[in-house]
Amino acid sequence: MNPRLEKEKNSLPLVDVESWIFDLDNTLYRTSPGMLAQIDDLMGSFISDFLNVDRVEARRIQKGYFRSHGLTLRGLMVEHDLDPQDYIDHLSVLDLSDVKPDPELADRLARLPGRKIIYTNAFTEHTREVMERIGITDHFNAVYDISDADFVPKPAIDSYRRLCDLHDIDSSRSVMVEDIARNLKPAAELGMTTVWVRTNTSWAKDVKETDHIHHITDDLKSWLDDAIIRS
């Protein structure tokens, strides 16, 4: 299987791209098993304390709200009137030492023509620290995080519209790069060209190729090499 480019159906010629929109976690870098375990533990401890439930029930709530609301934080806000800053403060102790510099990615981003924006369901503090650790901060024009989206997570299409309005993005001349395939559907509906970065995570299994996925890659840096040549 070609890791660089599998299909181009209905996609924008890359020479015409004005804006590149990248997800962060598991797209611009791979979240390590240790980080995922930490995140699960921090979320579990927060929910357990906040709702006064045991950790088994906390995990059930965590996964349930992720499925029903798109983000555990959103579920806690809607169902329990949570102040999101309390949640953000609790998760801010996450150890990011597994995130390493990636000069090869930084080089490709520097050579990629057009504006570059990060669109993430994470919060700004986490996003900025990860960007600094990878070494890509200087190559992005903006970050659009969960608070910018008014705490309405992907794949709610109104959050994509808000992104485009806030940053004056012409969706018909934009590319969105993302590791969660369902998050590309609203982008495609707005006219964006989409790139699915396939991983070994549970949410990447059994994903069927559909018209809202224009490009598929197992190797983002190799795909960006092709994109640079073609733009």
C-alpha cells in the first residue's frame, strides 16, 4: 500500500491550496502509550472526584460522554455544569516528556506554501507546549482550540464554520489533515480537501473509505513531500 497517496477523488489541486488545517494529537506526532495511560488516569481521577463515583463508574462515564458528546469535557459541561477550567487545570500536569523534536516535520512545514493552522479538541496550553517540544511553533499562523470553538468539539460542523469565520478561511481552497476519519466529514461538506492520517488506534479500525476522505496516508511526512512537490 502506498503510504503517500491513495486517492484524489474530488480533491483540490494542491497548487491551489491557501490554508492547511492540521489536527495535533496523533496527527503531527504520535501520542505514546505512556501518555495515553496518563490521560486516562487523569481523566478518571477528575471524574471520580468531581462526581463522587468510583473509578470503574468514572471510566464508564468518560467513555460514554466521549461517544455521546464528542468529548468527555463537553459531556461534563452539558450534563453536570462543569467549569471547564477546573478540568483543564487538572489535566495540565500531564507529562509531555515523550514528545520529541521532529526537525524533519519542521522542515516540511516550513517548505509547504500557504497558511498553516492547528485545529484541535485539546486546550491551548497543551497545544502550545507540544508544538514547542516538536519544534514547529514558528511554522503555524494560528491555533484554534476547544475554547475557541466555544467548547463544542469536532465533528460538530458549526465549530468548523466558526474556524473559517474567525480566520477568514476559504474552505474551497483549504486542506484538512486529521487522524480521526469521522472528523473529516464536516470539513468535506464545507468544501475542504481532506487527508486522513491512518494510525493503529482503535478509532482507525474498520474505517470504510468514503467520498469525504480524499487522501489517505500512513506517513504524513512522506505525504507532505508529495504535497510540496505538487504545490
